[in-house]
Amino acid sequence: MMSKIARVPSSVLLVFTACVSLLGSDFGFEKSDVAVQTPGPGRRVWESPVEFSNISAIRVLNDGRILVVDAREKSIQLLSREGILVKSIGRLGRGPGEFARPRIAVALAGDSTLFGDTELRRFSLFGPSFSLSSTVAYPVLTTGTGPDADTQSDGEGRLFFSSVTPSLAGASSSTSLLRFNRKTSRVDTIAELRSSKQFQMPPPTMASGKPFMSLIVPFSPQDGWALLSGGRVALVRANPYAIELLDRNGKVTATMKLQNPNIRVSSAELAAISPITLQDSVPKVKPPFVPGQIVVADGDDIWIQTTSPRDADFVSYDIVTVSTSLVRRLLLQPNTRVLRVTNQHIYTARVDEDGFHRLSMYER
């Protein structure tokens, strides 16, 4: 496999790899290594002076302004297209137009935005003038959690989100990808996703009557997903590492195998896991990608944050163009993640030395 990573000064945030590897594909392409000269992302246009505590979601408006959801501060901020704070949207509270724990920002037509509050369990629809238009309760589910930060919307305003059904003693939790029709309140299941492995921690003494404690096994693989145009879905499978394309009815139409980075769990990472009895359940190799860090760019390229070695001085992304079975590699500085990719810009969040989240915009 051909591979070449350009080295640039540390002041430059983003670096593209000039190579692609296909381990196999069902898109009609033969197995091969495909070299691609990928254009650089261009200069950093700005880094916002606003210090966020925990950016859980952003929404880029048609004129370039940005809505930023800060889950820790329980706030929604409107930034100018230059990243300058303009004003706050809504306020802390439990009444109409107020928020207790906002974590979701779903883009709808006409610059309307649907904000989800995981504590109040409701969506608040704000129009382009940033005034409250309506409120919709979270769907009632017989089992499983409700919408969270991964909630996305198709062109018809239907909401897609993953729902986790907690495990019982001796069993693993399950995750379903659900679709919620806000007009009819109907919920249907699109696909089943692999959940993280569970470890059942017994009570100090069986005679105590206390229940088993269920712990997530660190570095256990779990599936991800992303919503594409036309209501199609891309399932990102962890084992083996692959993408399954689903049509709007949930039928698998194509499968693309990807190269697993095969990053081993280091002895230091293993030693840091507590309790010690949990360490025996930890896999020797990390999963291929980081859960929850999948972004769909305008044009349907899928950006997947892959796992990295413990002491790596970079964060890596696989950029998958499903229409051509093309895979590229993107490197970022540590503590950086991609939030949104438009036709012209890349928006990232970087955790600085003080623990604040710094929003930046780069030319694509």
C-alpha cells in the first residue's frame, strides 16, 4: 500500500494524507490501492475568542453565522460568521423557550433549528429570527433512551437517533437506530447497532442483596452511523470495520470494507483501568474508530475519527467518499475534533491547555 503523510510546521492544524487504501468493496470496484493527491484544507480563517466549556453541537446557518450548544454551561450562543459572540438564544429554565440541558441542534429548512433538551425531554423549534415557534415532546419509547447529541434530520424533517436499552445483570445493552416522525409521532426501527461490551461487577458480598453493577468495558467496539442525503443511512460497523449503505427503507444496498488501524491497547492504558478485575475483559486492540465522532460533509463524504496510539501527537480521520469507494486520511493536532464540514469550510473544536473548547473555521 502506498502511503505518504506530509509534515508541516506545528502551527498548521490540518494535514491530509496523499493516499488511500481499499481492503475490499461491494461498490463494483476491484480491490486495489488508490493514490490520490488531496488538496489541503487551506488557511485557518479564524479561531473564536469565545471560551466554551463543552461544545456538544453546532449549527451553521445559510449566511455563515453559527449556533453553538454548550452542554456544560446549558447555553446556546449565536456567533457571527467571523466567530464573534452576537447573543444568547433562549435562557436557563423550564418554561417555553428555556433550556435545562440542551445537547442537540438539528438543522431544518429555512434556517430553522430544532434544539433538543435531554433533561426536559423535548425539542424546541426556533425560526430564523431565533424566536420559539413550537415545542415537541420526545417520543415515548417502550424501552431504551431517547434522542441525544447524535440526533439528525432528513430533508423531510424526520429525526434519526440511536437508542440504548440498558443491560440487565448478565446481559449486554442493545442499541437501535430509530426514526421519529414529528408530525405523526410514529417511531420505527431502521437498524440494530453493536453496543459496547458490558462487565457485570458483583456486589461486595452476595448476601448484601445489592444488585450487580454494569460497567462498560473500555475500548470495546461499538457501531456508529451517519445520515446521508435523501434519508439514506450509513452504518459504520466496528468489527469488521466497514460501511453499510441503507436506503430510506432500511435495506442494505452496498457494503464497503475499510482498513482497521489495529492500534493496540498500551500497558499504561490498561493499568489505568479500574477496577482491576475489569482489565481482563479489555480487548488487546482498540476499536477502529471513536464512538460518536462521525460527521457527514456536504456532498455526503463521511468523516470518521479513527483511534490513535496513546502518545500520538495527532488525531486522525478517515474520509470516505462512498460514491467512488475512495478513502483519504486527515490528521489534526491532539485534542481536536471535526464538528461540521460544508462545501467551503471545516469547523473544529480544540480543547486548550485550560480545558476550554475553542471553535475554529478553516477553508476546505
